[in-house]
Amino acid sequence: MTCFTTAFWATVLLSALQLSSQNNGNDQPIVGILTQEIKWSVLTKSNPELPLSTTYIASSYVKSVEASGGRVIPVFTNRSLMYYTEVVMQVNGILIPGGGADFTTDYGIGRSVDMIFKVAKIINTAGDYFPILGICLGFELLLLSSNKGVSPLTKCRCNNLNTPLNLISDMEAKSVLFQTMPNDIKDILLSEPVTANHHGWCMTRKNLTSTGLDSFWNAITINNDKDGLEFISTIEGIKYPFIGLQFHPEKNAYEWERGDPHNWDAIITARYFYDFFLNKCRKNKHKYFSKKKLKRDLIYNYQQTYVGNVTNAMFEQVYFFSDGTIKTDLEI
């Protein structure tokens, strides 16, 4: 196992170095979006019309990537390290969506994120450029992986909370998000309640410091929950092109069930975050192994299901997958 692992990582690093030596960027970015196991209540006996499935992706994430000029492949949970490494070497960035999952790196989406996180760190260190964007749950799982699988989060009350962002004063010059942000977008984000929050766990600046995660992440913006608890709403990797948003920019344009902001200021500011991420993906030079495989993997091969009319729906449309569980064949 040790020899195989060493040879495996040597191949990954060699591939990363070869990709980083290419000169041209990528004007046809492919984004991998992680599926997650179904834990929300629309898939119950009271809704037998829905397909029998094990995982899903909310369509709003796919639409947001497509609106910024990218194509999407679903990245399935509970797969092997080899699978995730092959995905990373073919796509131009990974989006970890919001949702509901256990805070663990032992199974499910948390385990998948942990493997992708480790692969992405290695190839970025080798000179490749591979961005990751985490939204809400994705924000939290990035923190979990960077803290060796131990949750650094605190309970909070942020469901159905729309807020402006509060930029930490000494971070404006350091933040990759805010360095290129147009002034009109920045002014709206910092003054109007256009960010949609739906989370019951928060990361505080105290926890970021006490866990030592402030050496890996910069806290860029902060907010307060319904009880006044201050929490971090934007993080950026200090050495890696990893970004976490505790809020949901995709909901402003595409979700209608939970009181999210839908005015024009909310739409244009939300658009900035996905445009920014896709432009980072365009810097990545990864290519799919073959056009045939790409066409087989694209999200276009799957149907969307309207779920806005079923019990306690959290989304308008969802991609359901019956991908099963495949045991890992190689551990990190």
C-alpha cells in the first residue's frame, strides 16, 4: 500500500507540474459540483411522485455556473480517492454546495470534500492552479477539512436572515474578492441586506484564532446572527485559491421558497461571486481526458425535477441521482 500510495502521488504531482507549464488559459471552464445525500424532507412517503434517489444537486448552483459561462459535471459522493483525483485533474474548479450533512470526514459529502481538499492542496503547492468555492455547508466543510476533521463551528441562528456584509477593515487590501470588485457592487454589498443566510452553525473569529485556522484562512467579512452573535461570512485561503461564502448568492436569482432577496441590487451583486469564481476557473488549464467522456459526464445528461410544489421544499428544481455507494479503494 505504501509503495502504491507513493507512486500514485508522484503521478498526481507530475501531472500537476505538466499542467502548470502550459501557456494558454481556458475559455471553456468545466466545474464539478458535489452531490450530497438526501436529508431534507421532500423525499418522504408523502411525496411518492419524486424519483427514488440517493443524492442530489440543487439546480440553482448549476444555473449560476452556466450563467457565468461554465459547464457542470456532477461529482458523486462516497467514491474513491482515485475517482476524485481524476475529477480534479479534468475539471477547472470544484463547487461545494450548501445543504444539510453531518460534520464528519468519515463518510458522505464531508469525506468527499476532505479528499478533494487534500488533492487540491497538493497540486496547488506543486504549481498548478485549482480553485474551490464552498457555499454555506461547503464553507463549513472546507473549515472542517482544514481543521483535520474536527468541527470548529458554533451553534447560531441565521435561518432566513438577509444582511449586508461587514468588511473587516484591514482585509480590503488583502482580499482577492474585494480587490477586483467594482465599487457599485461593493457599495451595495456593504450597505444593503442582499446576502441570503440559511444556516444553524457559524464560524467565529475567536474559533478561527484558537484553532490556528487563521494561518490558513483570512476572515474577510463578518455578520451577526439573530441573537447578536458575530460570525464570519466570507473566508479566503491565504496560500490557496479557496473561497468560502456562508451566504447563498445563487438563491437571489433562482430560489423562491424562503424569503430571499430578489431585487435588482441583490441579483447583480450575487452575480459577481459566480463570475469571479468562473474567472478563476478559466486560469486553470485542466482538460478532460476525451470529448466523449466529457459529453457522457455533463449535467445535460440528467433531468431536473420541480420540487417547489411538494412538502417543505427548500428548492425550486433539483437534479436527483441514484449513484449508489462505492467503497474507497485508496486512503489518504
